[in-house]
Amino acid sequence: MALLTFREALGQAMDEEMARDPNVFLMGEEVAQYDGAYKVSKGLLQKYGPKRVIDSPISEGGFAGLGIGAAMVGLRPIIEMMTWNFGIQGLDQIINHAAKMHYMSGGQFTVPIVFRGPNGAAHMLGAQHSQNLDPILTHIPGLKVISVATPADGKGLLKAAIRDPNPVIFLESEMMYGMKGEVPDDADFILPIGVGERKRTGHNVTIISWGKILHKAMEACAVLAKEGIEVDLIDPRTLVPLDEALIFESVRKTHRVVIVEENWPFSSVGSHISDRIQSECFDDLDAPVARVSQEPVPVPYAEHLEERALPSVERMVEAVKRVCYRAV
Amino acid sequence: MKKKEIHSPDQLVSFYQEMLTYRRFEERVNLAYTQQKFSGFCHLHIGQEAVCVGVQAALQPDDYVIAGYRSHTLAIAKGIPAREVFAELFGKVTGCSRGKGGSMHMFSKQHRFLGGHGIVGGQAPLAVGVGFAIQYRAEKNIIVCYLGDAAMNQGQVFEAMNMAATWKLPVLFLIENNRYGMGTDIRRTTSVDRLSKRALAFDMAHSEVDGMNVLTLHTHVRDIVADMRKNPAPYLLEVMTYRYRGHSVSDPGAYRTKEEVQDFQKKDPILQLASVLREKKLAGDKELTEWDEIIKAEVKEAERFADESPAPELAELWQHVLVES
């Protein structure tokens, strides 16, 4: 094991997969000479050269499509979106081409590609740089969607994503790149796509959360523990395919659920998980499924407004107490 | 000194028969559509047959082709059997996309035909990706990216051409300029009088060619392709052509005059080549009629195959969403 930052873990994952497979290349804005806008690709240009680590023009639709075309004929591109807010420019290619090529061609063409980059609000970046695309991306059949919260999960699942024969969306966060965690050194350390993890064990209530906001959910767990409420914290890690078995198992144990997501509430990932729980675990529930989401507004700039727009520890604690029928 | 003949008699005959095949194919498709044998959108290539015949003859079999939504005949020209294209139109499992693509989404990995795409201009970045892969693996192939005239106003096409030009990727961007983006005269929506001029923005080689004369077109494309293989770089070719039918089979074409259509029909690519064949005594009425009968029978046979083929099993609905590992 090594203590790595999230960015180092992701960089290591790409490095190992590029060493393993000459068809893997990295393209995106500032990924080469600048070492990555957030330094995730640091050192890769030096090691693999400009043929395999390529600075793109600012043309997200164009280079997303370039990656898809290259993948159709056998390469394995990693396409970095400097932020998924810019990735919106590439959604036409991702949704209309990557997600549908295998299906439309009757199974002939595959698109083994990873689109990765930071997702969701960081800190005071304003409305156009603070969006979370989980709901849009998970809505589209034909894509796998991964959203990780720890360096180890980042490394293991990014490596899995690069080896996967499908288009995989890999969601990161600017705020997590500096976070540290223990990461296995093994060059074949791979985590399976579609398998969640229990980040904390408890029996009173289940919190389901993923990505950056999971760290706030962990804080909420600590607060609640002091008040005698033990949380079973479930991190799906992969949103598509979703580890429903793990979620249902936890719900059947605790009978109470709070979904914490950094999504707008309407048609969100949380609303889908909530639906699955009420369909499959109706008789196990002792309270309605609760959700803590972002406020349905463009994310504001002013610090206190932004903070109020995003899910807070206080609101998580409140929601947990509500489903536990405790005074808030 | 006698000018050297560029095209052999066999080639002339073969070009003629191919163009006639595509004409008869699309006519038969149109008939089947009006008989309600299939539904959905259906864009015919009638009038534009010279383009894919001239282009394909300039390519090697292992070169790549990608196209927009008007691509039945492009798919056949790339090697997909006509009956598999017909079966695809009928949504049959024997179709080249197992009945899951349809008129706009013909595919063949084996023949390196990378689709049939329905988002105008969306195929341009994909083509650049294939060009990138060719360069990455140091191959000698090229990719032809068919685009309609109206696709030249899509932002992604500019992005794609910029990347191709910057990195010297072997992509032949080929505009089939049939003058209309659906019902809109391209001149009403475009600032330049010649779409090939767009290449100037990327310092990209470019030219225009008559798309109604298959021989002119073929020699022109052949020279471009030869040069691209020697010195890999993208190229923007504007092919001046015309579709006789509407944008799709349901479009009566009220936005243009009968006279305009008739003017182009006078320059019909099949009639033009028939005159050449007659002049060179390679064919007369008898041969032309015989060939037509044979081709009509072949197309009918392709339709019969489609008619008699099974539909995909219901299980296909859920297959191929993701690659099953």
C-alpha cells in the first residue's frame, strides 16, 4: 500500500494501463505539456511521448468524437474533460454516437473509451462550472458511469474502465484531487465495475452516497454516532450498473434510508434509487425514503449561497433523524 | 498523338452497371416504401449515383468510409451486399445492422463501413478519429467522410477539420453538395459561395468537381487519394451533385422548380455514361436494355431476400446495449 493523493492514484492508473496496452492513449485540453489542468496526467507526456499523450484544441465535441472514431477501429482512448461542464459540449458525441454504436450496428462495432474529468461543484466557480451530470449521463443506455470518492477506488475503477470494452464515464472532483488515501501498489489492482462498498457499518439507518459528497456524508455519520445513531454508509461507486444487491441488503437490515446526492432533485440518480428501493423493499421500510439533494437552482457564486445550495452535514443529520423519527 | 485512355472498357461498363444498380435499387426501395413494406425516414440517392461509384473506384478495399443518413448506396458501394441493405430497411435480422439500425444506420465492420449516421455532421469527428488511428498505427489507409452540403454549417465539422489539418490526418472530407439541406437552399444559410472554401480556414487542400460525370469525378478523386497516401493530410472535396427526389420519400420538394430538376436530369450521370458507351461502341440499345433487365432482377431478388428474412427475435431488444463480457 502507498499513501497517494486522488490525482496521483488516477495518474498511476493511466500510467499502468498505458504501459500495459500500447493502444491506450490520453487526449484532452492541457493533458500533455501542462501536465493536466489538475495535474492528473503529470509525467505521462515525458514517459509516453506526444503520440500517446495529446493536447487537444478546445473542441470537446470534436475530440470526444475523435476518441469514439478511434475506439471503433481498435484504439483505447482516455478522453479527459477539463470539467464535465465543458463535457456538455461533447454530449452529442457521447450520447448520439458512443452510447449507441454497438447497438445500432447490431453488435459489430464496440467503443472501448473512457471519458473522465471533474464533475459537480467545487468552490465558488459560478453556475457554468459547478454542474453535476450524473443524472444526464446515467439516463443514457449504452454507457457505464462510475463516480468514486477515494484514491483506491479511483485507481481500481479507472483501470477497470480503461480495460472495459464499453464507453465508460468516469466522474471525479476538483475538490478531491488533493485528498489522500491508501492505495494498493499492485499493477493488477482492479476493482470490478458494478460493485459498491460499505464505507461504514451501522444498523440504525442506511445512507447511500457517492462521489465527493460522500465525504460530507461521512462527517454526518460521525455526528450521528455521537447521538447514538449508527449509519450503514453505502457507496455504490458505480452508478451504471448499480449494485442494487448491496443497497437492498443494507435497507433490509436498517429499514430506513437517506440518499445523499450532489444532484438536482428532479429526475436525479437519487430519485431512481429511491424508486428501486420502494419497489423492491417496500415491506422492509419503516419510514419513507428521504433524499438530500442540491437546491434546484443554478449554483450561485457567493460563498454562503453556494454552501446553502449544496447538501450540508446539518441537512443530512436532519434527514436521518426524520427517518428515525427522532426530534430534530 | 492519341490521348491515353484513362478508363478501360471494362471499367466504363462496370461504372455504368454500378450506377444503374444504385438507381434501380433506390427506385425499388421507394416502391417498397410506398407499398408500406417499411416505415421511418428514408432518404434516397437518386441523381447522385456517380459520387459513390467514382469515389469507391479510387479506394482500396481496406480504406474506411463513414457517412451521413443518405447512405444506402454508399453502403453497397463499400461492399455490403445489396440484399443486406434491403433487409436492414425492412428491419430484418439478416440486415447489415441486424435490423437494429435502419435506413440511416447501415454498418459493416468487415467492409470498414462505419455507418450511416443521423446527426448531421456528427460523423466528421468520428472520421478524424479513424484518421488518428491510421496515423497512430502507421497504416497507409485513408478514410472518406461523406457529408451533405448542410453539414458544413455544423460546429463539430469545423472542429473536426481543424484537428485533421493540425495533425495531418488522412481524412477525405467529401461534400455531396446536392444544393439543399432538407428544404433549405444552401445559399440561404451559408456565407460562402463555394463550400470548399471553408478549407481555407484550416489551410487544407481543397477543390470542386462535377459530381454528375463519373469519369471526371473518378480521376479527380483517384489523384487526390494517391496524393493523400504519399503525403498524409486531410482534403476537402466539394462534389457538385443533385438529388432528383425529395429530401426523404415523404418530401414533395415544393421548394424548387420542376425546371431546375429537369436541368440536372439532362446531365444525368447514367445517361452521360450511356452516351460514352455508345460512342465507344461498348454498348448499344440491346446491351443497355439487357443490363437493365439483369439489374432489375438482381434488385428484385435483394428485395425478395429481405421480404423472406426473419425479423429479429425479441431477445435482440436487450442485446448489444453494452458489450457482454
